[in-house]
Amino acid sequence: GEEEFEVSGQGATMPEQKVTYEDLTKHKTKDDCWMAIHGKVYDVTKFLAEHPGGEEVMLETAGMDASDAFEDIGHSNGARDMLAKYLIGPLDGAPPQKEKKASSSSGGAAGGGGIAKVLVPVFVMAVIAFLVQKFM
């Protein structure tokens, strides 16, 4: 009969899968790079080499919620549209409060968003340096 047709996981397009924050944190290498932006998880591994801002900035937010870094840089609508093809699914639950990382808690980045606080000024300086070179 017809009932045998329903074989789970055999579709041509993968259904969205919920990703826990714990799962997200396991994908943070150049060969396996996931990040969450506005509650959705993306596998951006294949995009790293194409990223106009370089793969390094993406790897710094790999395996994390990269929403702040994504917004701080000010991505274009085109960049936002590109996200769709890398979508895995919604991020399930909120990020855990940083209790596990006792080793790196001695840093002075209190108040969260430490990466963005470092990246934004670095990026701004890079843009200024580029503009100065181009127009001076």
C-alpha cells in the first residue's frame, strides 16, 4: 500500500531541525562552523571562504549566538537574504549563563558581548584605514 511511502528523513529538502545551544557550541571550527543569528542556526562552513569580512571574524563567533556581531557590522539586505540557504533550524532555548567557562572568566569583559566589544572597534579601524588609503 500507499502507507509505506512515509519514510522519515528521506526528503530531498531537509526539514528544519531544532538546535539546542549545547549542539551549537560543538560546531566552531573552520571545517564545521555553525552560528545563531536572531534565534536561527546556520551552517556557514561553506561560506567562510566567501565572507567579504574574512573567515576569521566569523570563526570568532562560531558555535555561538552571533546576532550582536552580525548587527554591529551592519550587513546588507543581500547578506541577510543569503542566510536563508545556510539555515539549519531554530535555536532551541536560551544560551546558558556562562558558568562552565571558569578558565576564561578572569578577563575584563563583564556584561557579556565581549567579542562584539573587541570586534567592532577593530572593524571600525579597518574600515577607516581602508577609506583613508582609498581616498587620500
